Amino acid sequence: MCDFGQHRNGDTNGFGFIVDVPEIRSLIFETRRLTEEIADPKARVDALRPAFATLLAADGWLPEEYAKPDSKSAMGGGIGQYALYRAENGSLCLFSLVIPAGAQTPIHDHLAWGLIGVYRGVQDETVYHRSDDGGDESRATLEIARRQTVKHGEFYTLLPPIDDIHYVKTVSDFPSISIHLLANDTGCLTRHRFDATTGVVTPFRSGYSNAKCEKAL
């Protein structure tokens, strides 16, 4: 375990506090505490809002190497996904997602409850609902549920299966950075990429720009 104020960097398959700073430790410890105390996911996420807002409002804790685009990212479009914390049992992760100006993620799901907020820049989010019954794993019928613009310090919740499918686009003239707290090891989990026009659903794993996945989950 690292000392406060230190961070490991580079290509690693490590777990725990990949970036070890008090701001991240505080959020992770509060998440663990509330996960043990509150069984209902919605109530748990609501209780986490103050701690997550505190992290987004703090300055200087995110290393610059985890705040830049990544041309080799599995997400495509130069999007960098950097693990900041990973529970070894796959139950929790914190990561930064860096999207270049004008770029956007594919439409994707998350498969876990969590919180996502903007730390730098401005993003447009488009959320989809499935109108099919989900019986065919290779296809989905999507309908736009809402669109919103998310600025620095603003955030939203994920509570699958509602509001779990979306894409985000950077609309600031510089890369946006969003911080994701999710109840799985998102980068190493096999999730789904959606084509809203054709209805095709494709399994994918986004990976991390700074950490390896030993196996598919």
C-alpha cells in the first residue's frame, strides 16, 4: 500500500490505490462504508453524492499522465481510460476518462451502479432506454431517453437497468475529463457496444490505458 500523496504510474496490472492520494482514499473508504451499511443501491448512491462532489471539487489530485488522450485506447477516438483505484475482487473501481475535443464514446453500457461526473471540460450525454425485451443478446432497440450537458463539478448516477446505456461527447474546445466510480472493474469487464441505427449489439472490453486485464470478466 502506498503512502498518502504518492501514486504508481505506468503499465501495471496492479490493484488497490493506483493513484494514492487523500482525496481518493476518502471517497473509496466512504464507498466501502456505505456499501456495508446500505443495502438498497439507490439509497447507497444518494448517500455517496456528497463524497463524490467533494472529489470533483478538489484540485490537483489527478496526475497529468492520467489526464491526457490515448491514441491506442480500445475505446477509440483517442479516448484515455485510466484506472485510479481497483478492488482486487472486482467489486469497485475509480477511473478517469479523457475524451478529446469533438470526440465521443461509442454507445455503451456499464452493468453496475455508480456515479459519473465531469472534472474538467464540458460533455454532452445522451441516454438511451431499451424498448425491446432483451431476449436477443445480439440486437437491441434503443430510444433516446434524455440529453444533458454536464459541466465541471456536475455528475449523475447509474442504476442499471435504467439509464445504463449512453454515450458522451466532449463539447468544450479542449479534452474533457470525467471521473467514474462504479461497482465493478469496468475496464476489464465484457460489456456491450450498441449501434442505435442498425440495432446491432457487440461485446467489448474497453480496457485501461495504464493497467492490464488478466482475464475477461
